[in-house]
Amino acid sequence: MYKMEKGNILVIGNAGVGKSTLINAVLGEQVAHTGYGKRGRTVKLDIYESEIIPFRLIDTIGFEPGFFQKNRAINAVKDWGKDCAKVGKEDTDINVIWFCADGTAGTLFSDTIRSLSRATAMWPSIPIIVVITKSYSEPDRERNIQMVKEAFAEQKKKRFEKNLKGIIPVVAETFTLNDTAYAPPTGIDKLIELTNRLLPEGMKAAKKDLAAFRLNRKRVFAQSVVGAATAGAAVVGAVPFTIPDAAILTPLETAEVKSLGSIYEIKNSNQLINSIIEAGTVGTAAKGAINLIKAIPGLNIAAAVLNSIIAASFAIAIGEGSIYIFEQVYLGNKEPGDIDWVKRFMESKIANGFVEKVKAVIEKVGNKDDKESIVQAVLEIFAMKKSK
């Protein structure tokens, strides 16, 4: 029997705004803990579902005043997102965001929207519905809708304004206004209907955002490998005699490239890795770069310092080139067997601008035989690390 794929709705907002009450109203049963007062009852992220609703609801820790409390709530949502990125956890991704705002507050503070932004940073494409809870009177609903529109329009980052797909005032449970007047539940059906319409779009957006998150995480890991290899090359290359051929770095750079290939899940591709190493160490461009550096006019620097600079520069250039190549293969834009393209790209990486960057490092370091300063300068000049 075909099992319908369910989407996931992140229910998020300030503590005490009525997220859990809203969840119970949508599911038609008391599943989420509720309470009264400013402080919410939810202390961890919980997921709820019903056979009659085609999506799951994720109840979050409410944003509370205070640095620690607010960060606890934000980090809980971030951790959920990181867990979604793990293989086999894709069915816990976020497809639509319900951002709950208290209709009785009369104000939607920018700080609350910033908290939303921080908590859901890995989901930049996900549709957002602002749910105005406790919307007990018609005049208040109109004012609150305008309040939300203005608050989102004032944000410097237009991500939320672009993703905002609806503003729905709701009353999740009957509220006693006075001895003779009640505010009945309202807005729930409209909220469910809009959410259902947005789910296909949200599912596509989630796949896009998860792929971008995974790729960015790979880049972070890859850059740490390149940084370590650059530091290692600065030490290995610091030999006190004539400028070495780039081949002296082959063992270190082989380890660097293999590590990067592992990060990008490049398997059974020794030919690809060998092609990168060959082009970056003993290829025509590499040899040409060495000769050009030797011929720099007025070069007056200790051999050990110069060799260290050159070695670190080759390590970072090869590492950055490898990252680009492996990303293209990982994304399916290039085949691992396209060796001619790999060689051409690596040759261009060494040929275009490499010598100029080495010159800039030499000018910055001078004759200072300090490996930390050399590595710092190389990372800055080759744009992996910003200058302080």
C-alpha cells in the first residue's frame, strides 16, 4: 500500500505564545504540554502527528528573555537541523515554518525575528506562515496583520519577507472574554489548508537547503585540511638551500588531496588524485612558477624563508584547486574520469595569479623566519583567512 510522504512543520516563537495549544488544536487531541503565563512548558523539541493530518508538527523551546535561555532555544533548533543532515534522517527535515506571534502583545519585536533568523539559518528557502495566536477580536486581527507586515519589511535581510507566504490570526481554543462573551476557535482550518498547499514547495526547498548545508559543511572541513596542509608545507619546505622543486612536497600534498577526496566522498579515483598532484607539483605550470619566482628582480630573502613561503603557497593552491574539482564531481557537474579537464584546471590554478600572490606574501613576511607568520600571510593572501 502506498504510504503518503509527510512533511514537517516547525512551530516556533516566544515562550508562552501558545505553540503547544496550537498544536493540540490542529491535531484535535491533547498531545503537547500546555501551560499559562509567560513561561512556556516545552523544554525540548518534540514531534507530533496524527493519521488525519498530512504533516508532522515540531514543537520547539520558546524564546525567553536572557542570553542563556534564548540561546538554549536557538541552539535546540539548530541541533535539530544538523541532525536532519545525517544520512537516514531526511524525513525529519523542515518543510514549512509556523512563526507564532502573540496577538495580545500588540508588538512584534525585531529581536524575536532575529532569534527566528538565527535558529532557522540552515533553512533559507523554507516557506513561512506567521500564526498570530490569541487573536480574540476582529479589529485586533487587522492591526496584528499590519504589525507583522511592517516588522518583516523592516528587516535588513529580506529572506523572511520573501519567504512569508501568509499571516493567519487564530484562536486555538475557546477563550472567555467576560461572563457573557466568548472567542470561539477560528483560523485553524485556514492554517491547515495553506500549509497543505505549501508542502510541495517546502519539500523541494528543504532538499535544496539540506544539500547546501551539507556542501557548506564539507567546505568547512576541507578548508581545515588545507589550512593544516599549508602549515605542514611551511615546515617541510623550509630547507636552507636552493629553492626546491615543487615535487619535494608530493607526499604531503598527496595526503592533503586524498583527505579532501574522502570529505567529498570521491571513491576509486586514484587517477583523478594523481592527476591533481602531478599538475600541481611537477606539471609545466608548477615548474614555470618556480622559475618565475627565482627570477623575481632584487629578491633578497633567506633561502629557508623563501622555500617555506613557496611550499605553503603550493599547498594552499593545490588544496583550493582540489576542493573545486571535488565539489564539481560531488555535485555531478563533472565526471571523475575527465582527466583532461582536471589537468587544465590545476595548471590554470598555478599559472594564473599564483606568482603574484607569492610575491605579495614575500613582501608581507620579509626576511622573518617565523612559520606562524608565513602561514598567516599565505592564508590571508590566498584568501582563505581574513586579515585582522
